Amino acid sequence: MIFVKTTAQLFKALGDETRLRIMALLVNDQELCVCDIMAALELPQSTVSRHLSYLRNTGLVDDRRHGVWMYYKINRKKIEHAPDLLGLLKAMLFGAGQTVEDKRRLKEHLSTKATRTCG
């Protein structure tokens, strides 16, 4: 029964467009700062942080603090019991128009970020 409840929570977390867009950015083992995700999704910090908090509470992402900024990455241990889930996410989100545009904006943001800090 616990496994079914956990699985339902996992799919509920993935049942939101913004959270799927965040997962699409993180799915290739990339660790990103909140400011990176904000730039890629063109959303305010409060919205991005709320969705990241939901993903963290579900266990799909891990976080770490560096100064005032939080960094996020996929929680591989949580997804271990469903090894095909990341592959499915990659396959479904890879060519989706919105995620392609998000990744383009992220790449552009990261290329200029080397000369400045978050914020």
C-alpha cells in the first residue's frame, strides 16, 4: 500500500507543466541554481521556488545551499525503484517545443553567467 501511495505522489508531482519543465532541465544530471531555472523558464523566483519545493518534498530532486542560493538536481536514489522513469521523461520531453525553448534560454543564460554571479 505504501508503494502505491508513493507512486501516486510521484505522478502527482509530475502532473504539473512547470514541474515537468523543471525536470526536463535537470534530467541530464545537471545541477542548477534557482536563478538558472528562473532564467530558463522566464518565471519569478517565488513560482520556481514553490515548484522546486514540491519536487523536493516528493523526493524527486535534492537540494544544497551555496551562500544564499539553492542548487537542485535529480534525486537518483528516489527514482531507483522506477529506472525507466528518467528514460520516459527524456523521451517525452526531449523534442517538446516548450522544453526546447527552455533549454535554449538556459544555455544562453549559462554562457553569460560565467562572468557574473546569481541574482
